[in-house]
Amino acid sequence: MASSRAVFRLDISHMKLVSNSLKESHFIDVDWFDLGVELNLPYPDLKKIRARFTDSSQCLLECLSLWLTSANNRTWESLASALERMNQKQAATLIRNTYDDPASQIFQHYSDRISQVSLTDSCIQLLYTEGLITEDTQRKIERCGGSLSDTLRELMIAVSDDHSKLRSLGNILMELEEAKPLAQDIIKDCDGIMTTALVVGPVSSSKVNQLPTPNTTVSTSAGEFFFNAAHQSMFDEVRGHFGILRHKIVPLITKSISSVEELKSFLQLSFPELSAELSNAESINNIMNVVVKKCRVNNISMIKIIVIRFEITEAKPLISEYEEEVKTLCGSLKDFISQNKPEHFNDFETIQFTLGWEPEEHSLDDIRNLLEEAFKELNKRIIVRSIHQGNSIIIICYAPHHLLAALLLKAQDNLTVLMKEFSLIRLTIGHYTVYDERIKVMNNECLAEEIKLADGEGQELRTLLDYKEGLKDGHMSMIKKRKEYIKRTQLMLSWSVQMLRANLAENKILKARATETSQLQQEKMLLKEEVESLKKALDIAEQEIKDGKNSVAAIKESTETNKAKEKQKNNQAIFICILYFLALYFTLILPRYFKS
């Protein structure tokens, strides 16, 4: 990767990184089709993906795969712009700050080679000391045998927050013989994007207009400068000369230029970044206020360009005189600083502040206030070494080693004020990390992820509960119908049982009647047999009577005295037979007749 600001293009090997970035920004998978449209992917290909897959997560992966393999706009900025057009500005901001950052892109370029490096224990300790990893991550790397493959994202966030840490990573890798080529490549590319450091002295009394911005060029060819409050008068003198120049040159320009629109048009053409502010300027004075505001004590190029364009000859001597004064003062300052630079810092500890500041909105007085709030009366012992700008402002200071414990206690006591009033992101004193918002954010992200998982599980449980409730309702409906069916069946069975019982009772009656009929028939047969026997008995009796009559006649003939006796006997026999017949009739025939 060249050290120039080349465009970092993504490819299919970055699929996991891109997918994780969308997850981190809470992108909703179901919006994959809209994302594909915003990334200018062919509409027919998106329709094929939608027709082929039903799972939205799989569709998103297929959409990203299509983008990473066939599109021409495979950059983080293109992805962030697409998300922004989808009104997902938070996700776009996260991707720009974390993944589209120049230092982050260099790290991404070398991530495969970095993941193959096996660090020694001393290198792992250096990563923690330089603030690239947390203590928990240090233990994790040690358990993994020195491999960085599982901590690449944390390292990427660290270098995007503080570009100087990318060089620190390169220096640490230089400790390993097999990683020296990789380290040299990282350091080479790092030099192309690192913001030039502006080195200032103890800011307890020094003031300038603003902190260094990307438009400010500061030469550091002579090395780092360390100076103190004795140079306040020099700063004030430079600012005074700048005020004199402004006081004299603005009326000359106002007098020499008559057309507001002409001046405004020229400036908008030459400096497009001023267009928004110039749109509200309605006079030459208002326009010059905008121009002067953008100038610095060591950079009055906008004023010079106006003077050259509109040929204001009276202003040229003023500009030359001012530049000569600034050059003289800067030379004096440089000489004094080089004579008073500390010889060594072996007995000093490094203090590093990382602040969420915009350079245009803060001055060195704010840094003075920061040190006063952080360390109270000890702030006068602090030497500010350098100020760096990445995605945040980084202030590196020195303090005597013997004050380390006192500085730690003071910083911890005032930590709440530093976070609230100075947008503190990170503070390290020596090897101790007093505060690191990134760790807090990571903990919050873990907590948010756990909450998200809990919400997902809750949603699943609610869905399952709803499903079970639906099943329960279905089961209750089925049970209700079954109960109604059973009830109807029971009623039918009850009616059937009643009918059966009625039939059984009727059958029983019929059977009883049949039995009685059979018995009657048997009794009738018996009675008939008895009648026959009675007839026979009557016949016999008649025969006997006849025989008796014959006997009577015979006896009559023989004796008159026995006639009465014989007659009596016959009458008795007839009477007995009649009684016997009557008895049979009343006991057997008559009752059965009444029964039938």
C-alpha cells in the first residue's frame, strides 16, 4: 500500500469485516435490498437474490458478496454514503470514523499479515503499555500464544482513535525479527497520514488563536521544541502585529474594492470551503471578517491573494513588514528554545490526554484549564510535549517521575470534571490508564449486545408464547368441540341405553309372556291329560256304576237289606268323584283361566 493517500478498495476477503461493521452499526438485515440499490448494484441481480433466498441475513451476505466482487465503488465511503442516503446516519458516521479512517485503512490492509504474527510476552506488554489493548485483552492474547487474530478489531479502533498508535504498533513489531518487513511497511505508510505534530510549551500562560488544524502547516525539521511561560510576551507580540496588520489592511481593501459580488465570487472560486459563510456576507467588511477569521498569525495567504488579485499596491508593504516581523520573532523563539531544551527525560513520566475536541473550537487556554483542573497546583510542573490531531485531539505531556503517585490521585479525584467539561476520552499517566472511554464503550457494547440478545430471546419467547397460546387456543377449541361431541355422544348413548333398556324390558315382558304362554300350554296339556284321565276315571266310574247297578240288581235280587247300603256307597262314590272333579277344577283349571 503506497504511503500516499490512495483509495483503499475492499474485496471479497473483507466480507467478514464489512458484515461485522453493519452488525456493529445495528443495520437491519431486511433492508438489504435498499442497500443494494443505493450501492448501484444491478437490479436484476438483486431480484435474483430475493427470488433465490428467503432468509434476510443470507440475502444481505449475497448482496455484499455481489458488491465486493463486481462493483467499482468498493470503498468504505461508498458504503457510508449509501447508508446515509437510507437515513441511517448513525451507522454512516460509525463507518466513517472507525473503518474509513486513514490509519484504520492501513491497519486493514495489513491485517492478514498482522494476524500471522506471534508476539512475545514483552511485545504483548508493550501493546498494553502503549494503550493499544486492555488488560483483559492482554491476558487473552497470552492465552492464545501471542496471536493477534482475535483482537484485530480492538487494535483497529485504537489506531483510528489515535493515529500515533499505528506507529507504536509498527515500533513494537520491529522487536520481532520475522515481523520487521511488516513493521517497516506500516511505519512507511503511517508517515503518509500522520498529522504533523505541533509542539508547544507549558500552556499555563501561552495563548494562540486556535489549536492546529489540517490547514495549518508546522515545520518540525528542527525536532521537538519544549518551552515555558517566559515566551508569553513573544506570543503576545506576534498577535499584536497581526492585529495591526488587520487594522490597517482591511480599510485599504474595503476602499479599493467596490463590488461585493466580485470579491465574493473570487473567494468562492478560490476557496470553496468559505462558500457557506460568504453567502451571508453582504458587505466588504463582512467578507473580510470571514477571511481574517480563517487566517493565522503565520498564514495570511488569503489576504495576500486578495491584495494580488485586486492589485492593492498600498497593502503590499504592510504584508512584507508583517512577514518580516513574524520571521524575526520566530527566529528568536527558535534560538531560545534550542538553548533551553531539556537534555533528557529519563526521570520523567509521560502523560497523555485524548480529548473529543474540534480544533477550531478550542485554544491553548483550554489546555491550560485542562491541566489546572486535572492536577490543580501540580499543573505548573507539567511540560506539554506535543499536540496531535486524528479523530480526536491528543495532548502528550511530561512530568517528573517522583510526582507520579500525586498526579494519579489528583487525576482520579478530578476525573468527573474532566469527562464532563473537557470531553475526556482517555487519560494515561506513565503505564497507568486512569480512564479509557473505549473500554467503557466496549463494555456498553457488550451490554448492548447482551440486551439485544436478551431482547431477541424475549422476542423469541414471546413468539413461542404466542404460538403456544395459539396452540392452546386451538387445543381448547378442539377440547371444547371434543367435549361437545362427547356430550352429544353421551346423550345419544344415554338415549340408546334408555331405548335398549325399554327394549330389554319389553323383551323381558314378551319373554315372560312367552314363558307364561308356554307354561299355560303345558298346563293346558296337563289339564287336558287330567281331563282325559278324569274322563277315563268317569268312564271307569260309569262302568263301575254300571257294574254297580248290575251288582245292585244282582244284590237286589239277593237281598233287600244290602240295597240301601250299596246305594249309599254308590252315592258316596259319586259324591267323592264330583268333589274330586270340583277340586281339580277350582285348583287347576279356574286359576289359570283367570291368569290368561
